[in-house]
Amino acid sequence: MLEPKLAELKQCIERFTGRDGAHRTAIAPLSLSRASAPSRRVQAVQEPALGIVAQGAKQVTLANEIYRYEAGHFLLVSVGLPLASQIIEASPESPYLGLRIDLDPRQLGELILAAGPPETDGRPQRGLGISPVEPSLLDAVVRLLLLLDSPRDIGVLAPLLLREINYRLLVGEQGLRLRQIATGHSQAQRVASATRWLQHNFARPFSMEALAREVHMSPSALHHQFKAVTAMSPLQYQKRLRLQEARRLMLSEGLDAASAGLRVGYESPSQFSREYRRLFGQPPQRDMALLRTAYQPVQG
């Protein structure tokens, strides 16, 4: 039952993209991707989303953890995470075909109330997981894509199908990740609040004590739970955000390294250059030269 639906999903993505690149659609949370060759490594903060590979394979890195997923598998991100992503299997004869559906935490919260709480031991879940896609979830996703053939139906039917997709995720293998993040006052939900605070304030210095007060946790509990969900400490998370934004500023706005480092909160240019090289593998100036020479549109 899975293979025919997976073949239909491939046909839909191929038909609605037609060329390489990331493609927005008339359904706002849905985007499609096609690539005829492996891609460069892309660093970005990924907000909660479902990603499904219909053909080829992709790899994401969280801190020092590597996750690989391929045709018939999905990636679920339940909290904003700084990830490095890369298409690793693609060719002109068999292009990478994938999709992403952004998730709505408010709708997830409503569905959790309707579905009831699951049994859990309370331990925090990593904010990222990979599983084989279940037939019921794949069927709902294919029906969502087919709505692109009927634009007048999107406004009425797309919200219903997105709700069904969210429900399938909640009751599936990865559901506990979403339930923890979307359930008010849970430890994981407070970690999600801490990640959002850091995303909006990454250029500001902070203390663990102040951040813990902000999300109503003790500093030790926040440090432990934050690392369990994101695979890094709050300070490491902030550093990733700073370096990714500095890279974007240099690439898209033409800032030099010293100005970009200062803009994102670094007071020492040498510290900025050292930490930039550690994350991206090259000092800022050389990295920019390579990116501007070989830059290609980001594959979603």
C-alpha cells in the first residue's frame, strides 16, 4: 500500500516543481524541493516542520549528531533547532524529491486536547526524529498536494487536510515529541520557550539564571532539559544562532567579518573568527569567497 502512494507522491512533486530548486506553493505551509545533484551544506534554524523524502536522500546535522533519511521516511522537527542540512543522493536520472510542511503549534495544542494525553515517563525527547512514513500519513499528504490542481478548493480543504496530517503525527511514532512541545507547562515546552527567547535575543549577553527565570525553571533543570531536547547547551545554541546570522549578513548584505561579528554580539574579532572557523571549516573571508563562487539556491 505504501509503494503506490509513494510513487504518486513522487509524480506530484515532479509535476508541481518541474525544475530544480525550492518551490513555495499556494498552500502556505507547504513547500516542495527538487535537485538533480547533491547540494552544499546549508546552515539554518529550522522551525517545527515535517519533511518527507519521496526520492533520493538527505542528511541533517544537529550539534554532533547526524541524521540521514531517504525515500519513504520523514523528519520531524518539534522545536526551533540550528541545523546543517544537505542533499546527499540526487542525479539527473533520479532527482531528489522532497517536501516540507510547517507545523502550527496552536493547532497541535487543540488536537492534543481532543485526543487526550498519552502515557509518558516525563523524560524530555530530542527535538528531532526520523521514522518510516506511515500509509495513513502519506495518504493525507498526497491528498494535500493534489489540491494544487484545484486552487478554488484550497481555502476550504487545505486546513482540514493539514489538521489531519497533524493528527496523524500526534498519534504516530513521533507523536510524543510534538505532545511535549505543544503541552503547556511541560518541561519540554519551557525549553521551547527558551529557544524562542534566544532566537529573538541572540545578540544580547545572557545568564543562565536570567534565562531560567524567564521560563520558570531552575538553572540546573534548564541546562539539563535544554541539552536533552536540542543536543547543546543554551550558550552553544546562542553561539550557533550568532554565527549563522553573521554568515548571512556577510553573504547577503556584504558586511565584513568584523562588522558582522559586532552586529551579532561578538566584542572580539579574533574570537569571532576562531569560532566561525570551528563551525564552518574556514575563516570568514575564505568562506565568503568560496560561497560567492559556488553559491546555488538553497534546497529546501
